[in-house]
Amino acid sequence: MTSGSQTVQKVAIRGDAILTNPRWNKGTAFTPKERKAFGLTGRLPHRVNTLEEQCERAYAQLQERHAPLRKNSFMQSLKDQNWVLYYALLQSHLRELVPIIYTPTEADAIANYSHVFRRSEGLYLTYDDRYSMEEDFLEQTKGRKLDLIVCSDAEAILGIGDQGVGGIGISAAKSVIYTLIAGVNPAKSLSVTLDVGTDNEELLNDNLYVGWPHHRVRGEEYDKFVDQFVQLVRKHFPHSLLHFEDFGVTNAQRLLELYRDQHSIFNDDVQGTGAVTLAAVMSAIGVTKSRLADQRFVVYGAGSAGLGIAHQLRDALVQLDGVPREQANKRFYLLDKHGLIKESLGAHAIRPALREFVRPDAEWADAGEGEVGLLEVVRHVRPTVLIGCSTHAGAFSEEV
């Protein structure tokens, strides 16, 4: 079978097996010669369609579905049937369809995962089945060469929080983005959900919930489970990229720091968001003819993304402008649900990863030990760069 303009793949399946395999299925695009070779002549209607004709048909079917979630469901079904057609349709209507298969529509699909569930995708590793993890892992990956593994524990999904086993949806969607942008072969990628339970009471009380109906495992048990998975990746696919997606704020940066020197690890929420923001700021200072060291940064939202942005910008200050790390930290004002991160909040409210950005109380004597909100910080600091990473709607008011 031809795959691309020059590559020929040898396929050992035929008949219904090839039509139900999304990697090899070409639908009505199989040539007469291919139909004869694979036993498809009587299994397909007579006419051979080009890929362009198939895209035209699929797009017309998509347009019959008006709600974004129904469009998402159609695209998911198409991906389950025919990878070539799925990616061709995406590339033909990229601007229109990326918001359907990724943010924001994918968030709705994930929130409704158990109710729209039709077919499994990827690898489901559940804490309750942890003793058979390697067996389950190899059952899904044997004979495959994996370049990319995308995993999530679904604690902080796309601004909608803890979604339990539905996190497989964001792992799969991110894998699609890698294929679209980086050209990663979907046959060499694996989507994984680490089902360690959920603290989402709505899911726990839903009799249709398909995940492990248990409150989230945390602490040492959680760390051992994640480590068991990471060590399997290192053992069986040592040259793969392991992508962490939508881990909670207490784990995202911590796990990245723990494993980044052991394997090729990338956390999109920490590193990806930070890199994109740094690029935007660098463009802005190029226009204003200023330096990073001249800026005052206020970051509203000190979760995984906000902290990742602060780290990227701080490191750039150190490397590009030669500012000592301790001095560079002082250019940043981070706020979370407690307001400005300052000394008087106490250890219970300041995560270890935030400590180097803690502001001294002496700067905010008028506020006492109370919380300092965004408007007060803006008035006091007069930031040159204001960054929003919070799901709190309406924070950036006209007054701010």
C-alpha cells in the first residue's frame, strides 16, 4: 500500500480488517488494483474517489451538524475510521476545525465524556489496576515504535478542572496537534490517561461515569503510581518524548523538575505557555526599543501556566540582560486566589515553587496582613507587562 508519495508499506491484513483499521483504511479511495489485492472489491461501491472528493463529502456531512459538540463528535468518529481523510479535512479547514477538535469545544467533549462514550482510545492506566500496569502497557504498545507519548491525570483540564478519566480526550487532542504542526506520525504516538480517581463529585455521583469511581489518590501513593508509568516509558521507549498535559498545580512543575533530567519531558502548560509568552514579550520590546530588564511584570494567576511564564521570562532576564537571578525575581508580582503572593500569607498558602517570587510585606504596609488584589497591585506597581492566566472572569476590568 502506498503511504505518501514515495513510501510503500507492506500490510498483512485484508478484507474487513483493513476497512476497520483507521491507519490503513482509505474508504472509497482504494484503487481497483488495491481492492483486488486486499479482498475489497465486493466490500466497496464501484467508484474510486480522490482524497479531495472524499474531503468534499465529509465536509458536507460535517456542515449538517450545527452544534460545536456534534461537530466534535463527527470528527472523532472520522478519526476512528480513516486517519488520512481526518487529517486531510483538518488541513483543508484548519482555522474552522481546530477550535472544534481542541480548545474550546474539546472541553465540552471531555466534560461529557462518559455520556458520549462510544469507543475507547489510547491507553487507560488506572490506579486500581496498578499491579498489572506493565502488562497493560505492553499489551497496547507491543510491536510499535513510539516517538510521542502524551499523558494527563486530568486534574486541571482546559479551565474546567478535574475531569477524571475524561482526560484521555485532551491527551488524544494534543497528539492530533503534534501531527498537524510537527508532522508526528499518529501511528507513532500514544495518548494516555492516568486515572487516579477524581474529586469531581458530579462525576463520582454519576452512574454512567466510566472511570474509577474513587476520590483522587494523592501524596506518596500518587507519586509511586506516576513513577511506575514514567519508568515504563523510559524502559521501553527511551528515545520518545513524554508530554505532560493538564496536571494540577501541585504536581505540574514538581513532576517536570523531578523527571526532566531522566527523560525527554515537556509540560505544555509550564514550558509551552511560557515560551509563547516570552516570544510575544520579546516582539513587544523590539517595537518599543526597550529591554526585558526595564519591564515590571504582573502575572494574574499563579498556577502552572502563570508560574511557567514567570520562570521563562525570569530566565530570559538572566540570560539576555545579565540580571542576577535574585534581582530578576524582584521584577515579578504574582497573584493567585489569595491575592498578591506576599510574606504574610504564610507557608500554608504559598507553594514551594512560588517562594522565590514572594514579595516582602514592607512593600505593602498599608495593606497590613490582608489580601492585596489585582487593582491595588496595578496601581502600586504600574506594570509594563500585565499577564492573565486565571479562569476568574472579568478580572481585567476597565479600571484595571
